[in-house]
Amino acid sequence: MIMWLFGETVKIGYNSFMKQSELFTKTLRHLPADEETINAQFLTRAGFVDKLMAGVYSYLPLGLLTLKKIEMIVREEMDAIGGQEILMPILHPAEIWKKTGAWTTVDVLFKIKSRTEKDYALGQSEEEVVTPLVMAYVDTYKDLPKAVYQIGWKFRDELRSKSGLLRGREFYMKDMYSFHVDQPDFDRFYDIVKKAYLKIFERIGLVAKVTEASGGTFSQKISYEFMVLTNAGEDNILYCDVCEFCVNEDIAKRKSGDVCPKCNQGKLSQAKASEVGNVFDLGQKYGKDFDLGFKDGNGKKQYPIMGCYGLGISRLMGVVVEKFHDEKGIIWPKAVTPVDLHLINIAKDRKIADKLYETLQTEGFSVLYDETSVSAGEKFANSDLIGIPTRVLVSDKTLKEDSVEIKARNSDKTQLVKIKELVKNLKQ
């Protein structure tokens, strides 16, 4: 999308570019007094988010770019396994929640009463909406399996929302729902989703462990959670140091130091982790609750086996910051950085830097250009705080050699590169 801003064409999207002086946001020098976690502190100071109240944030220009980068990775992997994207309502009539019993059993459900005294709920999950929606198009077993997903906002009445983006009352999420003829077909698809989730985390730069956990309010069966190790996590897990075995400590019959029950070789270690995704085997519950089924090969009515697959997109953004930072600020992985390059000018004459800004855009790079009048030290501090992977510096010193200085955010080393060779160097 292209828009006009102060007479300059600015591209808004995955290849965005902007001048730092034109951002309406500013970096903050001091820690927010009411934020306890690293992700909330750095994201607020760097101008990525702004807290409206506990568990509810505005996503500012740089923050929205990163959120959309994560969203696009998730969308690509869900499309690759046959998911069909839809968008369902956030506002739900109470009747559908009462039909499944969740109106009284789900304690985090936000409930609203209208002026006409009708009851509504804000969606914290979509089983009650998606089951009648999809099953309206299913007549026989030949119409299955199907998988639909959406990416949107969810609402949960959390009692404790003090972990930044890791535990919100309003949060951005991908939720997918699959419908199957029988349990073996669900198990087959779950394995496909598991691999897709692990690929998503790998693309972002995270390593997730698949843990076994209780199904909670969603299911009476065992569910699976995808956990990223972080000290800011709210879950305690036990994992094997040899194989992939991992379990949530709350339901484990084992303790740290025990021999792994799966490989019988490794030992279990305890760690804090943050849940970034999950899968629930919903069984036939929702089909039966709505009395919506399909005809099998013998013409007999059967109820679908359903699966629910959640992945927290805004939570992932917070987890990335928890995993990738230093004392100076954020260190974004390349896959989810808001822009590719942070171009900084400290030369007395801006002409070369201005020209580079245009050239880099033409060559397909997204750029944040700091052409502000603050000191060089403040520019470097802001750059470290914001955390864009590659910094390109134009100074009087570098220009004497017809060069610019390149520095990776995660390194102290700098490299002088001739201006005429800059694009080639960056692309390599």
C-alpha cells in the first residue's frame, strides 16, 4: 500500500521505509515504571507498543510491522498445509456458548449485556462459531477433512496481566479448526500441524519444545503445547537432554533429575517456558452439542472429530524480545525485523545519506533512516534499543574514504564498505 505523508511517498507494508524524524513515536530513556518483563520494557521504550491498561496494548508503526511479519510467516505455513483462511465475528450471541455449556464453565469469558438486555460474549476461542459454520457445508464423509483458520484479536478476562505481551486480555492470535471423519485422520493431520508449527518457530529463530499437558476447559483429553524456554515464562516444564520428550510439570509424575521415560538415556531438566502454541483434540463434543453430523459410507449419521490449533502471534513477538536482547535493547531476528536496515547519518552534509536512502529503497531494502539532529551517541543508543539487525552509518570520517560503516546489531565489529559496493555487499 502506498500513501502520501508530508509530501513524501511512503510505502506501508512488508517492505516499508520511513524517516525517523517523521515517526510520531519517540524512544524513551527510562524504563516504564509499571512494566516488569523485558519484552514490555524494551518494546515500550523502543516505541513498538504503548500500554492502554494491563494486558491491552496499542501497536505503533514499528511494532505493527513486526507483528505483520510474524503473521505472514504463520499464514504461509498454514496455507501450505491446506488451511483455508476466513474471518469470524468477535461478538458472539450467548446462545451458542450456552449450547456447549461454556457460558458457565469458561471463567475467562468476557460477557456483555446489550441495551435490549441480550447477552453476548467476546470471542476467546471460536469453536461455538466455527462448528455450525463449517458443518453447514458438510453432507457426507466425502466432504471431509476440512481445516479453516483465522488471524485476529481474542479477548480473555485474565486476572493477572503483568507479563507484557505474554499474557494479555486482548491479544492477536491464529486459531485453526479441523474436521475429520475419524480419529486416525485427526492424528494424521495433527502430525502435519506439529511439523508446520515447528517450521514457523524455526523461521522466526526460536526453538520450541512440544509438551504434553491437560486439555483444560477445551478438552478432557491430553493436549499439546509448544513451549519456548524463557525466564519470563509462566510454565514449568521438564525436558529430556537427549530426546524430544517434554512435559508440563503440573501433570508430570516425574521430577528433575529422573531418567527420561521415553529414551531411558537422558535425564530430565526443569526450565521455565512460555506457551506460544497449542493443539487440542476436541473429539466429537462440538458436533454433538450442535447435533451437526455427516453421513458415513453406510448412510449413517456420524459426528466429526475436531481439532483446535492456536498460535499466539502477539505473544510470539514478546517471546522473541525475551529471547533476543542485551542490556542495550532488542536484537531482532532478520525474519521479523520491522525493517531491513537502520541508516544513520552523522555527517555534516546529508546529501550522500539522502541519496543512499533512495538507492536502498530502489534496490528493494526496507529502511529506517535516522536523519534527526540529535547527537551521534543518542542515535547509536536509539539504534541499539530498536534492534534492527544491520546498521549503516554515514559520517564525515567514512566519507573521506568514499565509504560507509556497516555493523550487525549482535556484534561489536564494524566494517568499512565502499559506497559503490554497498548494495552488493548487503545482498550478499
